[in-house]
Amino acid sequence: MNGATVYAKTDRGLEELAHRTAALPQRVRSVLILVDGRTSTDDLLRKCAFIPQCAEHLAWLYAQGLIAPVAGSAPPTASSLRTPAPLAAKSTARTLNQTEVPEDLKASLIRMVHELLGVKGGGVVQRLADAGGSHDALVLAADRCYKLIRLSIDENKAEQFKRAATALLNVPPR
């Protein structure tokens, strides 16, 4: 992100804060709360240094239209925004390093949960967001999320989640 860019909440971002419509994970919600329309990105990143992956959360909020650059501030540069790739662009033949998971993979899983479960997916999103950085940790978190969805939300949605997560993580189904 361009360090001089100043972001403000969009109408959609204000609506999210007022009504919790997108079931944002608490960390992402905290970053959204800190966006005030006056603070530069560099200062904002210093303020939210206690939040893991704050820069990625800012990029995601921007990509989702919850925040936007303030007119007159330096615009974000295309190379400086690390936005997650669209879910539809993911390949099912993905080969992953077993030790580290790309952030866009975790973000794609979270986006898929938002699309699949809407406001009911808050707990599932939080489990995925809190998952460790390894592929195995994300697979384990996805399996636990499947069980949570199945027990507390809906069996059909759980099966849809399992199929999509398996395709994204390229894990053979059990």
C-alpha cells in the first residue's frame, strides 16, 4: 500500500460497522474501525501493529469496497496493494508448499465462507483467520470448520464448504 494514502470508510463500510452484515472477523473489523479518513496508511499500520497481517486486512477491505482513498491523498498503486485473487480464479490443481500457506489462499477460504454462509459464518471465519501459517494447520482448521458448520449451521452448507475447501487446498477428500 502506498504509505501516503489516506483511507476512509465507504457507505458499505459504515453499514458493516452499524449492522455487522458481512460477519467480518474481529481483527478485520478492528482495522476497519481504525480507518478514519485522516490517518495515512503508514500511520495506520503503526497504530494497528498489534493486529497480525494488518496490511493484508487493509488491502482486503479496499478490495471489498469497505474503504476507499480520500480525494486528494496519494492513490494506492497497483503493485502496492496485495489483494487476494478472486475465488473463481483459483486452480484446483494447486500445488502447495507444505510449510507455508500463501495469504491469498487463506483469504480465498474466508471469502468463500462469506459467500456461502453470510452472517452465520463469523465463527468459521475466525477459526480460519486464527489458523497457523502452515498448509497442515489450514487443512486442520478447514476440517474443524466443516464440523462446526455441520453441527451448528447446516449439513448441506457443510458439504458445500468441504468440497470448496478441498478444491482450494488440493487435499484428497476423506
